[in-house]
Amino acid sequence: MQSQWIADKVLELYPYEVEQIELQVMRPKETVWTVATDEGEKVLRQRATLPERMLFYAEAHWHLQQRQFPIAPLCRTKNGGLCVAGGEQAYALYDAVSGKEVGYYNVEQLENAFEFLGLFHAASQQFSPSSKAKKRNRLGKWPKAYTWKLQELSGYKKMAAAFADDPFSVLFFEAADAMIAAAEEATKQLESDAYAEWTAGPNRWTGFIHKDISLSHLIETEETMMMSYLPAVVIDLPVRDIQVLLHKIMKKMAVWDEELAARLLQAYHRVHPLTDDQYRLLEAELLFPHLFASVARKYYLKAKDNWSDEKYMWEIQTAITVERSKQDALRRTPLPSLL
Amino acid sequence: MKIAMIATEKLPVPPIRGGATQIYLDATAAIMARKHDVTVLSIRDRDLPDVEKNKNGVSYRRFSQETYIQEVANHLRTETYDVIHVCNRPRWIRHIREASPDSALVLSIHNEMFRDDKISYAEGVDCINAVKQIVTVSDYIKMTICDRFPQAIGKVATVYSGVDVETFQPKWTAQGEKIYAAIRRELGLEGRKVVLFVGRLSKVKGAHLLLEALPSIIKKHPEAVIVFVGSKWFGDNEVNSYVRYLYTLGAMYENNAMFIQFVKPEQIPQLYTMADLFVCPSQWQEPLARVHYEAMAAGLPIITSNRGGNPEVIENGKNGYIVKDFSNPEAYAALINKLFDEPSSSIQMGKYGRQKVEREFNWEVVAAKLLRAYGEERG
């Protein structure tokens, strides 16, 4: 009831007649309502974040909208505000959009998703948040992050070595040296001029990325693909999003499908072509064993209460298969030659 | 001189809620007030009056956090000061210059506030033109300003921060000896070789590298133990994934790694006293961590990473060692083992560090240097 009361209060700040409010999702850091209004169905999203941070997301959303990127339109308050601050919570309202879900097993849809991702990155460029917005910026921070993840992997290897009777640790330990070597190779590749130029200096990247892109964030309407809600974007290189989405897809396939990866990268390239040097940075990002490291973190830090031992075993086996087949493919065929 | 010192909008002065810049302002204000009329402006706090004068003769005025800089400017329009010291907020200089056009403005910079994501080039130039002097807490911070704004070179000088040397007791003093024995007894560390880490438990502070170094240390010195003092943030004992990583890795060496989360600030000096050496494995370019002054004051040899301003207070081989290969755990292990192998040289280094801090980094020295930056004649 309290959440309904809060939604009512926030919606009073918008120029719509509210007909009905329905609570959709309530998570520890996020609550979502659907709102029927005299101007159609809207979505109200509450995030446990600083209002200045929400303003950054909302300004990014508005930036995309101004550039005709297909995203659920953001609604402005009666005073013209892009979002609403309320203590330690912040709110944004946008139009509800409906359409077909995008699936992982339809190659054509996957290609569309990669074209869409290219479109998103192209539209995100020249973003200049206001001084009131609290920026999220990861430009130039990959070397440090890679170094930390490498150190973390080496820590898990020590733990695995101590648990010789634990099947997960046995599998992890067997693969660890090769994964650490790949991570070191990826870290070395970041020492290139291309990374420095793309993250600093006059020709640096001026856009933002989704950071946690997945197909569930997209819907297909009759005319186009659309982003259905305001993402918690971050200023970072677009190859991070490509890496994340490729990994999500390949994990579903349980192996790195070289041919599919080429098709998806070609789809991206048609809309937002990168230079050969930039694709080499994507190579580094793909070479880094993100999947392997992520499963190890979850296991050793007990991050997933609801994962069984079998689930963990399946996850580490899949991660190792995807990582190995991906590393072989990358060593066999440099990415720029696929485009 | 009539001096105003303006704290940031983060925390009140005196530093009842902590804060490195608040400690710095309060300690130097008390010394300056012996000869000068000093007022410290800071944010309001429920446990402090809005206006007061303390026993050291320092006046305090406190304003609302939400409208802090506007209220500070209003105050400066009604009260004239010879010198206004602005702490770590270069973008406030134009408001202060406008409110008090005839005062000499001195800006102290405690971290990378002149970086391009903190201040625009035009604002930076205006700020540099408006101030009489900029003092930085390290040469590293000075360099971050002068690299971007070469026109600032003549106005920027390093004034290292300081420590209250009386608060820290090296173990070779009579009082230190008692603290050493009592704290070791309390923690069950009698007869152990103790490495101390004090700081926030975050990746950039590098505590994980010490855990990684442990096997090589234990191999040579099985009685070694690393004591980690701190949490995610001091006073915030929530466990995030990094802290969980440290605890998990640390649990593998339960006899050689100890985490102390819950500690009152006033207990920290005693933890320094009971240690044998101090390590700062910072991975980020930090301005110059206060822990170096504290460890020196407690008579500990220091091993620090070659990052930011940290190595500036280390004379390599005299009061400690600088680790160039700062992300390599074995580099720390080798130096820790070296100090454990040579206890008499370790004690000598600690004594040299204590002399150095008494000579160069006590608050009297810091206050005298600040007064010179304000324009007071030498002597």
C-alpha cells in the first residue's frame, strides 16, 4: 500500500490523468508499476539510486530520444523534469511499448539485435551530461579492471588447489592456467595505442553503452526493434556491449559458434563500423575469460544462494567449453578479417 | 592576520565524523590561532553549535550543507579576512573572490581536483588567476595540476600533511612497550611477526595482494601474521563482494591473516604500536595516504607501492622500501621477508621514520608552511 501511495505522489508531478496503477515488479533496488493514463499506458520505474545518478540515466535516455533512436519515450514532468527525486529513491516515467520478445535461437532476430546494438552505439555518441548529473565513466579503466580480475583468478586458483576433493575446484584448477594465460594476453593487448586513443585524447569515444545488454531488454514491434526501458548506462567502449551480448548468446549455445559470431559482427558492422584497431580491442575483450571468472566468483564467494552443486558444475563446464572454443577461434581467425 | 579556513561541504570541523581534510584544517588552525585570528567555516552538525570559539582560540561558524557555499559567500560579504584558505574546492574560488575581493586566497588541493572531469579548462585558468597560492599535499598532486595548467607552476607548492606525533607511541618507548604487550595479548599475537595494513578494504588499496603474498611469507616465517584493519568504508561494516573475496582467501590462512573490522578511531594508534612493519600496497595513483605519517609516527618501517604521492615520504632503505613492481604479490613478500630476516635493521628504519615525522611532518611544521603560503614573513 505504501508503494502505491508513493507512486500516486510521484505521478501527481506528471501532466496525466491517472486511471489505474498496477505494481509489476518489486526487487530490493527497483520497483516498477504500469500506469494507465488518459494518454495511454506508461511505466513508472523506481530505482534505489542517487537522484543525480538517475538524472544521468534520464539524460542519456533523452539524448537517444532526441536522436530518433527507437526507445520507449521518456515522459517529462509538469515542470519539464526528466526524472523525480525522492529521498534515496529516484523515479522515471516512460511510455509502455509492446511487441514480440527477441529470442536467442532465431539467427535473423539475433542479427537484427546486433544491428540494433550498432544503432544504439551510433546514437549514443556526442553525449554531454549536465553538470548536475552524476556520471558513470569507465573510459580508460579496463587495464586496472583486467589486472584486478587476473589477481582474483589467481586467488581462486589458490582456493581450488586447497579443495582437492571438490569436483568444481578440480575442474576449475585444471583450466585455470590456460585461462590466466589468456587473461594475461588480453591485458597485454590493452597496452596498445588504439586503447589509449579511443579512451583519451581528442578522438576519444563520446558515447555510452548499455553495460548489461541482453535480449530481454529488446522487443520487436511491427516496424522496428525497440529498447523497452531506460537502461543504467555507463560511458565506456562499445566493444564491451558486443562482448557481453556475444557471450550471452554463445553461453546458450554451450560452445563458441564461430560462424554465428561472424554473422552477428557483420550485422553490427553494417550499422556502426569500427576500425580494425577497434576490433582488435574487441578481440582482447573476448580473449579475457570473463565467463570463467564470473562463475568462479559466484562459486567461491557463494554469491548465488539458490544455485545447486549440479548447477555450478554445469556452469563451469559450459564456461570452460565456451572459453576454450572461443580462444581457439580468435587465435585462428583475427576479427578484422571477418568483416 | 585574520584568517578564514573553508572546509568542504562533506563533513564538519572539528573532525568528529572523521575526514582527512577536516583533520588537517583543525590541527593547523589550532596552531595558527596562537598568533592569528582564525575562523574555520564548515557544515553544520547536530552535535555542534552553529557558532563557537574553542579553548585553542579558534572560532567556528557552521552553515547548512544544502546551501553551504552560498552561505559561506554571504558570511564573507559581511566579515573581512586578510587570508581565506579554501580547502580542495577550486570551483568555489570564483564565488569567494566575488564575495571577498580584497582577501588573499589560498587553495589547498588534496586530490586530483584539477582533472578534466572535475573542472573545465576555462574554470581552472580563472581559479589559478584568482588565487595567491595553491598548496598541494604531494608533488604528485602538484604535477597533476601543472601538467594540465603550466601557467600554475609559479603558484603551486607542496606542503605535506602531518600527524599528531604524541598520539602514536613507538614500541621502544616506556608507554609503547606497555601498549605493545597489552594489545598483542588481547589479540593473541604474542611472539608473532606482525605485518599491519590499515585502510579501506577496496581493490584500489590492494589488500588482496598481501593475502596473495602470504604463502611466500609463511614459508620463511611461519609465525608471520598480517593484520588488516578496516572495512569497506570506516564505520561501514557491510560486506561487499571484494571484502567477501578477502575473507574467503584469508580463511585459507586462518593462522596467518586477521581482520579487524570494528575499531574505534582512537584505538588505531595502539594497533600501529603492536605491529612490526606497515605495508601500503595501493594500486591507484593516490595523493598520499595519511597512513604513512601514522606508521612513521608509530616507529614502523614502511613498505609502500610506487603509486601517486605515497613514495614521496619514503627514503628507500632508510625508513622503508618502495615497491616498483606494485601489482606483484611476490615483490611485497620479498621485502616483508627481508625486514623479518633483519630485525635490527627493521628497528633502525622505524626509528629513522619516527625522527623524520617529528622533523618534517608534525602539525607545527605544516602550520608554519601554510602561514608562509598565506604571506607571513619567515620567523
